[in-house]
Amino acid sequence: MMHVTEQIEPQTRSMSNRKQRLLVIGKNTPLLEGVADLLQLTGYQVDLSSSWAETEYAMHVTPPDLAIVDLSSSAADVYHLSEQIHSTPRWTKVPILFISFSGDDRIRELQRQSPKGNNGRLEFYAHTLLSMNGLLEKVKSCLV
């Protein structure tokens, strides 16, 4: 797992055998690092951004196949954050998966308030320690 400031432009490979790249955005906590490690072990290329400066840097390089944002690490409005990401050239179609380690209530509220015109680019998932398989399934569904 690399922090985005350590990222090297990916080698040119055919699209069919390239690893899907995920950008995990959130505080560099053991729990989030564990999620990133799990994703890496299951075959994804994972970059971890633990600050807004790293995320902004990442938005100037090749976009990921999926951005995963830990809601507990950001005081920013999730819709404002998603608009900032989607307004960046080449990042307009990057799906964003918001995850929460603190429970289902915030996720349910965000799902209820979610703008209907997001073209399926915003997904929400309440993560608990017992549902790593569920998280992997949600990641797969976002990448389809």
C-alpha cells in the first residue's frame, strides 16, 4: 500500500489484465489501514490518502477505478467532497464509496438525502468489524 504522494505512474498494460486501482481517503488509522490491506490482499492496487493535501495531489494523476472515503475522518460535507472530486478533469466518472466505521445511522441519513441525479456514482456502506465480506461485495458492485 502506498500513500498517494509516493505513487508512480502505472506501467502501461492492457486494460484486461491491469489491477483495478482504489484510492482510500481517510485518517491513517489502524482500522482504515486494515481495510486497505484487505483490499490489497484481494487483488486491488490500493493507494491511501490520509490528508486533503494528498487527495488533491492524487487528483492530478491517473484517476482510480474507485474512491473510498471514510466518513469518520472528514468534517466536510460528503456532497461537497464528491463534487470537488467529480469536477476534476478525468475524475468525472470515478465512483465514490462512502464508508462509516461508526454505525448505520449516518449512512441511512446520507442515503435518504442523496441527490437522485448522481448517476450511481455515490454509494454508501455502513461498515462493521463483522462485515468485511460485505465491504468487498460493495466494492465489487461499485466497479461494475
